[in-house]
Amino acid sequence: MISAQEKIAEAKLLPVIKLDRVEDAVPLAEALSEGGLPVMEITFRTDAAEGSIRAVSKAYPDVLTGAGTVITLDQVKRAHDAGAKYVVTPGISIPVIEYCCSNNIPVYPGACTPSEVIQVMEFGLDIVKFFPAAQYGGLSTVKALSAPFPTLKFVPTGGVTESNLREYLAFPKVIACGGSWMVKDDMIKAGDFNGIISLVKEAVALTK
């Protein structure tokens, strides 16, 4: 069975999604799959997150569905119960990381300083979400951090767009990038899933 890490590395792009309505989750998962990107990070920024993860996990079990913006133990438990196959945090939450490690849930903690990277690596993890990437120096900081931590891999998120995606992915320590330009909030709310399919296809083409 292919691991979550392998699927994310294969996709090279992790759509970061905020859903206000659970009923949008399955059509969006279908659009991502049709566009060639069967992976999604549904963020716990709204009340619809848990239900959306559960709906997609049931309707599209082949879509790698994870939970993002997980910052509390309650959220990680709810995400896991709903079927999330991996967890992404914007920063370091020791209880969240411990729960994930104890329950064999892939977790990608947010880290952007050497001290934070060391905290993550102390759990035996070797992938971090570099966030917010643009505000913390972007690719130049990723390259600087990779020097003292040669086994570390990165998923930069925040300020990654179609204009700089290829530049990030060209660096071998970057296994994937998080982004939201192909899953625009206004298009989701308008039910423009055909438009999203087009944007996803364009985004996937940039990863080739």
C-alpha cells in the first residue's frame, strides 16, 4: 500500500481547502480527482471540516484526505475518527504530535526555525510544513535550513502560487507544496466545480 507521504510526494501539490458547507466536499473531491490531483487537506478553520472529511472519506476512499490547521488534541481526535489519513499543523503542538505518533497517523507539523525543526525531529519525523513560507523567507530559508538538517524534507505553504511553484519543486528537499489557488473559495461557494477542474489541470501541469 502506498503511504500518505508517497502519495503527497507523487502529487507534488497539496490543495489547502477551507469548506463552509459539508455538501461542497464530495463535489470538490470529484473535481480534484478529475483534474488529476486526488489529494486534499481540509482545514479545521470552519465548523464544516469534520463532516467534510467524513463525507469525502466515505465517498472517495481513494482520495488522500487529510486534516489541516489542526492545533488541538480534540481536533486531531475528531479528524482521525472522521477518516483523515494524515494531519497537518500550522505550528508545533506537542499533544497533537504525540497523539499522531502513538496512533500511526502521518503528521506534518509546521516549522520555520531551527529550534522548531529540532523539536519535530525529536519525534522521529523528517517532514515539516514550512509555514508561512513567503513571510519566512521562502525558498532561500528552506535551502538554509536544509544545510544543518540534511535528512529533512519540506512542504512549503503560504505564498506558493502558480508563479513560483516550479521554483520550489526544483529544490530536491521540497517533496510537495501546499496551495489554494486551484481551489478558490469563491468558486467553491458558487459551485463552479468545472472551473476548479480547469485550474487543477493547469496546476498539475506545472508539477510535470
